[in-house]
Amino acid sequence: VTEIEVEQVMDAITKDKDVAILDVRTNDEYRRGHIAGSLNIPVDELPRRAKGTFKDKNRVIYVYCLSGSRSSVAAS
């Protein structure tokens, strides 16, 4: 798992449209605001939903949350 800066993510999204952006915050947090095009799977639901959602094992997935702790858990 590699932490990167927002600018690097924006650059990757601009250059490569086949990346996934995963928001692991709660549904309520997601409704209050999120990155356009991101997919919301709360970190506690990820173990049961990830396999069916991310079938391409080679696809780049950028994970984010509010502070970085949930995204770190999710990425691991």
C-alpha cells in the first residue's frame, strides 16, 4: 500500500480513465459530499462486497476516507 498526494491521484484520473476511486466512509458521510464518480463501500462492508465489485485484479484502486485511517485499513 502506497500513500500518495491528491495531485498524483488527479493526474492519474486525468490520464487513465480506467481507475477506480473507492470512498470507504459511511453512507451518511458520502451523501454529504464525495469525489465525483467514486464508489462508496463503507470500510466495515468491504470484506463482503469487494470481491464482487472489483473483479479486475489489475485495476488501480484509489481509496479514501476522512482522515486516512479507514482507507489504510481498507487498502490493506
